[in-house]
Amino acid sequence: MAAEDGSDRLVSSAGTPDTQYRFRGLMPGRYTLSVRAVNSQGQQGDPASTQFSISAPAAPSFIELTPGYFQITATPRQAVYDPTVQYEFWFSDAQITDIHQVENAARYLGTALYWIAASVNIRPGRDYYFYIRAVNQVGKSAFVEATGQASNDAAGYLDFFKGQITESHLGKELLEKVDLTEDNASKLQQFSKEWQDANDKWNAMWGVKIEQTKDGKYYVAGLGLSMEDTPDGKISQFLVAADRIAYINPANGNETPGFVMQGDQINHE
């Protein structure tokens, strides 16, 4: 093995009966490795050579940011693919003007090939900053900054929250239908529950709902409060199931609502 430092000096040589050999103690730099076969009579074949380098990786050449609901996915790219390279991900709500202060000012997320920064605090309409550097067993590259935002798709967020609500204990309790055996029937139900889950986390909910059937159709109105333990932490909820939701301040005999939601429309002063 020869070093490519202008001297073509021989760094190491070895013979082995195996089909592989491990060189140890090599310093960072570029090398040329030559291998030739030798038979039992000592006759040597023509050498086969390859070049390689031992060095810290180059900085990412491009960072792809994909917006999601309360999340941003960062995927770095190298100019030349290197299977030995991974990436350190650092995250900040504010831009860091001095790149040398990233480790002091940003939050370390982890090391991987890509990273999904997800949190209810990642809001649409504002910038968030990733600081990413390539790493391998030899060292680390310089940081590269990338700026991104969460998705601003309003309809998509409503679908996202729909899934969050319907999968919660309170959402299931409010939307679950009771068996009304007769048509044009009505039932008023109040519920109150408090329990520990399999992970010894406390959950509690309270609510009231009215269910009715008319001409073969099902109707429900209800409201509820809950405190539930989720993979994202504690979530408090106030849910209302109704065709119309309104707020009226009765001060001085006022009867005009300050806020009305009917169907999918919101109206306010």
C-alpha cells in the first residue's frame, strides 16, 4: 500500500493466504492499494490497484426539507454517495448567525440518514432551522443550514385533527352510538371515568350527550372534557359535537352572539 502524498512511499505490505486483509493504524490521507496473486512456486500475477481515502466526509451538498402536519422531514444528500456516511441533526427555532455556536445554541436531535422533527410546537407559517453535518468514523464535516416550514394545508390539518380526535378516548365516547331500539327515540347520558392505563398513566374524562333517532337517522349533541396520556405526552381536550356552536355574552341584556360556528363556517364580530 502506497501513500498518495507526492512521495509514493510504501506505507505497508503484507502477505496472506486469505481473501481479505485488514490494515491497521493508517493515518488520514489518500492511498493506492495494489494486490497480486502468488502461487505456491512464488510466481506473481499482474497487480490490481484501487485508490481510496481516509478522511472526514464532505459537507452535505443539498438538504431536502419535506413539510408535514406539525413536522418537517430533513433528508441530506451527498454529491457522491458514500455508504459510510451518516448525519448529525441539530434544530433551532431561531437562526444561528455564527455557525460555530450551533452546538451551544441548537438542540441535538440525533444521528441518522434522515430526521423527522415533529412537535405540536412546530406551527405553519414560520421558519425553523436545521443544522446538519456529515459524520463517519474519521470525523465530521462543517455544518450546513437549511430553513423550512411545516405544511400550511388548512384542509389537511383538519383531517389530521380528525384522526387525533376520533382516536382519543373522549372522541370515541362522544361519537359512539347507543342502541336506540325504537325510531323517534331519545336518550340523555352523562359519563364520568378515571383510570390508569397499562403504563400506570392516569386518564380522566367527563361529558354529557343527547342522542336521538328520527325517520331512521341518528343525531347527537354533546360536550366533554378529558385529560389523556398519549405518545406525545399529556393532552387536555374540550370537545363539542353539535350542528351549531355559539358564544353569547349576556352582559347588559346582550343577545347577539360574538361567535357562531354552524356546519363548517365560522362567523364572529
